[in-house]
Amino acid sequence: MIVPERDYAVGLKRGELYRVMDTGPGNRLTVKAENGEVMSFSPARCTKLSVYAVEKAELSPGDHVRISRNVAERDLGTHERYRVKAVQPESVLIENGQGKVVKLDNKQPLPMTYGYATTVHSSQGLTADRVFANLDSKSHATVKEVYYVAMSRARHEAQVYTDSTKSLPDAIRRSTDKSTALELKQLCQHGKEVKQPEHDKVVPGDSQGQKGIEHHQQPANRERSQRSHERAMGR
């Protein structure tokens, strides 16, 4: 499925769902709109597209779900959290924490995915009593900023699962701050001493080859971070 982020002269409309029917020669896509209209175009000329994979999933009342794309006509925003209120023959009712209820037609792919787990990026602005984070020490995405966001989501307790308790501390010392090198150069030019920043500790794990499970107690009033491939769910 694709969703254009703007209108295109070939007939694509912003925010509408199109099912990919074929990929032809010359890197052309043939898609079908919800009204049955079929069109072919080159994605090289229509670059503002979001791509989704449709998967079958069971929904039951009480399930936690996360919105995977903006749906203006339903006032739904990406990453918003809802709980399934009711599953009806032709629709699904979802409700957020403020009591807002939204009715979605289940004859088409639903713009949501399960909300029990999320990426660190999508978790920004959220809080929970307990957090379980999976941090791969070999991943380039495991950096200081990601670690801080993950840990600061917890009100009381956070646990880190990792492939290597030995390598993880070095991984989370890396920073994605692009200004660091420039600031360092400026400090050196002014003859100022550059101090190594302190980092959160990673508790050493079992040295007997066991998967590392880290335990981190979270201060109750810790400052929240302000820094901020989704899949649509079909029934």
C-alpha cells in the first residue's frame, strides 16, 4: 500500500490509500485506488510517498493499538495511542485516554498496529511505570540519545536487554550531536579544557555467557527528554 503525501498530476490524491498491483518495466508502479481507478506512474517523479505493508491481525476489545499514519477526516495523528473499545461486523471502535471514541471502517486496511511495544523514537512523550528496552550494542542506532530517551520513559523502573553487557557502555557513549566536533574545535582554539561528559552506568551482567539483562532504577522526577516504517494493520 502507498499513501501520497501530496497531490500529483498523474491522479494520486494526498492521504488516500492505493494498493500496488504491479511493478512494470522502467520502474513504473501500477496502483488501484479505493474507488477502483487504476493508474500507472513512475515513483521517480512522485517521490512524496509513504509505503505500508498490510498484514492480517486479530483485534479484540481491550487491545492497545497505535495509529500508524495521519487520518485527517478521523482526527487521528501518527503515534497516538488508543484502546479497542468494540469490534463490530463492519467497523472497529477505538478510544483514547481522554474518552475520545473513533469509528473505523474495517472493510479497508486500518491505520494502526499493536501498541504494546514501540521504537524508542516513537516513544518520545510517553511515560510508563516500567520500561523494557532492547538495545543491540552492534547497532548504529544505539547511541547516547536513544539510551537516554528509553530510560527516561520510566516513572519507577527500567530494564535493558542487550547482546553484550561488555560492549553496550561504549555504544551508548556515542552521540549523534552534529555540533560536538565544532564545539570541540572552538574550545581548543580558546585554550579551554575539554572534559569528558559523564554517562549513565550500565550494570555489568553475568560473565558466564548469559544474555545480558540490565536493571536500572529510575528517579521519580527525572527530567523528560524533549527530543523526538510504519505498517498499516488489516483485519
